[in-house]
Amino acid sequence: MPLFDRYLIVDWSAANTPKTGQDSIWICLCGDGCETVLKNISTRESAMQFVVETFEVCLSRGERIFAGFDFGFGFPRGMAKRFAGKASWKSVWSKIAEGITDSATNKSNRFEFADRINRDVFPDVDGPFWGHPHQHAGRYQFLNPKRPNYSTFPEKRFVEQQIKSAQPVWKLAYTGSVGSQTLLGIAHLEALRKAFQHRLSIWPFETRFSDDLDKPLTVAEVYPSLFPVSVKAGEVKDAAQVRTLALKFELLDQENNFHQLLSAPADMSAGDKDIVLNEEGWIVGAGHHNQEVTS
């Protein structure tokens, strides 16, 4: 029996103005018995409104939905203790949501916020956040434009060590700037958590990978580049990625194989698993992507 009725994949964006097309927000929604919907939305606020409305419709119908977002849900080990006082992803999410501002027109304070964290939380570390637009040169005292030396603090989470092409969550600008997406994305997901409370679980933190998938709303971190993507002629790659991933997850679930991608890798140690579940998070399918998964 499938775990979910609907599958929602969101390709996130940290654009500082409303934007559509390449490098903007793309969303695909599919499921058994429903038409596949592909949307390109210009602002993060409007995108989250669509997510909320979709969740509400699913709840009203008694349906279960899996929602994947392509940004980091956590930071390398040790960040949570420094930033939030304890190794707790919930505390990190709460503090990020308190500090991040993101307007209806995509204007955010993510660079100022990261600059402040580098100053206040990591005075003894080179970084760890880095990168900003070239036109911002000289604006930030503690946010370097270039990658720092990570000799005293981890650059990558365990999951990014598994997936070599995945960018570190400290990187705020330039190609693959997942750091900006992560700060803004976590702030919006924290609001989503508060809105749906006990009806929503964050994978793998609250589900302990695949041990507890009972909530009707499951939100997880995804990395579309983990899977082969077929881009149609004239199609934006971001659109192809969310469409491919949503339909792949639906098919796997229909064949009772999606559970495998949501489970912990067999070779993950108990110590690493504790760190992943308490603070770092994981990417759906990581640790399984080099194995044969029927679809």
C-alpha cells in the first residue's frame, strides 16, 4: 500500500526580486488519480501560499502528502550548539525564523543575517558563512566573498560527504548558492510547522527516517540532481527536475519502494545517525542512490 496520496516537489529560489523562468521557484504536484500540475511562481510568499492551500485541500480530503524542498534542513555538526545553545534542529529553525526577514517581493536580509552570525557566533572561525554579490563589496565586515579555510569547523554535513556534487550550506552566493536558499527556506518552513503543528512531520528529524510516517503531512529535504532527469525540448531544467522527481517518487510509492529511499542507509553508524536526527538532517535517497531502486 502506498505511503502517500500526493507528491509535491519544490525547487526553491533565493532571488531578491520577483522572478520566473530559470533559477526561480518551480513546483510540481502529482498523485494517483489527479492531473500533474507544474507551476512557476515568482515569489517565495506566493509559493508558500500555494503549499499551504495544497496541504489544506489534502487534509480536507483525508489524503496524505509528501512535500520535498531542495534546500538544506540543517547545518554541520556543532553549529546548533553554538548558534542555539544545544544540538537541536528545532532551536536552530526557531532562531533563524526570528532573525530572517523576507518580504512579499523577495527582499531579504540573508547576507546581513549571516554576517551577524559569523560575528557573534563564530568569532574564532574563518567564516563559516561566505559569499555575497560582487556589488555588495565592502558592505559586510564578517562575511567574506571567498570560501574560507575550514580547518577548525566542518564545511559539510554527513549527507554532503555522501553526495559529492551537493554544495555546502554555508555558501550564500554564486553558482549553487544553497546557503541563501537554506536560510530563507528554513524560515518559511518554520512558519509552516507552526501553521499545521501536530499534523505535520519534518523528515527525518521527527519521523526518525522511516520509523514514524503516520502524520498526513510529511516535509523532507530533496536534491533533484541525485536522480537522472530528462529535459524536454525548450523546457527549463528546473521544471524538468521537479516534474521528474515528483513522478519518480509517485511511481516508487505505487510499487511499494519509496519506503526504501526514506529509510536510513544501512551503513550509517549509531553516532552519525544521532547527529543527523538531532541537527544535520538528510536528503531523501542519499545513501541509496548508488543502489538499484526499482521504478
